[in-house]
Amino acid sequence: MAQEDSFLYALSSNDAWASYKAHQNPEFFPKLAEKQTPQILWLGCSDSRCPETTILGLQPGDVFVHRNIANIISPSDINTAAVIEYAVAHIKGE
């Protein structure tokens, strides 16, 4: 599949998914828009084969996610530090 075709397919699939979720549960998107309340902080690899909500059997909004190459966390990584601080201080993730 050509790159443009893949992109158009992804957009179309996203639209279909959003329509399905809204039909299945009309409060799904309004509830997600209010605030984040995930109980899980996921520090994972950017590998496209490992979508966290899919492999955990969870839904959007159930996991606060930070992904990076090879799941490497360095003490000097301010991005990861900011994610952890936000999850602990504001979302109260675990």
C-alpha cells in the first residue's frame, strides 16, 4: 500500500472508530474531554507493534503513556521526568 493510501486509510479508520465509539457510548468522548483519570502510568517503547491499550486490553483514557526509543530512561531526561511528575502529582497514576 502506498504511503498516501496508508495515511488516507488511517484517517478513514479513525473516523469510523470515533463514530463507532460515539454510537456505542454517547458519553465516551465528552467524559474523556473533561479530565484524565488513568490509574496506570505506562513507560514504554515507541515500537509501533506495541500499542499499550491494545496489549493491556484497555480503552483510551485508561493509561497515561510515555514512549521512547528502546524504553531507555536517563536521569537527565527532562521529558520523562516531566511525564512522571505530572502523572504522580496531577493524575495520581501508579
